[in-house]
Amino acid sequence: MQDRRYPPLPEKLVQPLSAVEATDGLYRPCMVTLHDGSTLDCVYLVEAQPWFSVWGVWPEDDEAKLSVDVRAVAAIEDSPSRLPASVANALYAAGESGMGYTIFTVQFVDESSVTVVTGNAIDFIDYPRGQSKETVVNALPHVGRDDPQICNGPRYHWCLYDSAGETG
């Protein structure tokens, strides 16, 4: 069923979410603090209807997808596990490497690299020790298929909301 209502983004989260740079014109890769005080990294906050137009199934209806209710979210910040937006956008523009997956090699300022395989949501990686989004210099799309140390992207959650609460 295509038409589904989600709660609006709470007003107190609008400004913090707008401070998280979007990727692919749709995704905001976040770390959230829940009302119970726990934190959850690797959360995509996304407006529901545009998300459905891309994915075609609601996260709650797909057992392979994890989701969190926006009403459980107390605070939002940029994820420390995300790729820099410019790098992620270049990977999105390059498209998937094969049916339903993307492989890319992230290059760091110290000339080291890590190869990652993900689904089609590519913003989050598990950074090697000593590396972070601040040390990323580039990512090479579709490179690293034969890397014996290829890493899977981390599990992530979707947090969908209706646009009624979003003003920015």
C-alpha cells in the first residue's frame, strides 16, 4: 500500500535536522538520541513520500530494513559514521555497481584506503582506526571488487516522517 501517514518531524528537531547536510537530494545521515537516553548511529532521516517513491516499500513492511519511529527521537546530530556529503553524492551519481549493491574504495589523507560493499544506501561506513569523515579525500566508485579485505557497510535504520512538521 503506497499511501501511509507518518508523524511529522517534531518542531524541536527541524533546525538540528536542517544542519545535517543531505545526500542524494533525499537522505540526512544522522546519529540520534532517543527519549530513553540511548544513542543510535547510522540513522537516515527522510521525508516519507519521497522515500517511498525511490524504495517502493515501507521500511516496516520489509524485514531486511530497520526503522525507528520519529516520535522516539529526542535529538539529532550529524553521524560520525557518514561519508562526507560531497563524496557520498559522487557515489550516488555513479550508480550501483551491480543489481542492488554498490562497491567503492574510500581513500584517506594518509594514502590508506578501505573497500566497502553496501546496498544502494551508501552514506555510512565503519571507519578504520584513526580515520573519520574528516580524513576522507575521495571514494572510487565500483573499485575494489577483488579486495580480500572488503568490508560490509554497517547496519542502518530508516526514520521516516511526514513533511507537515518540516519547514526547512
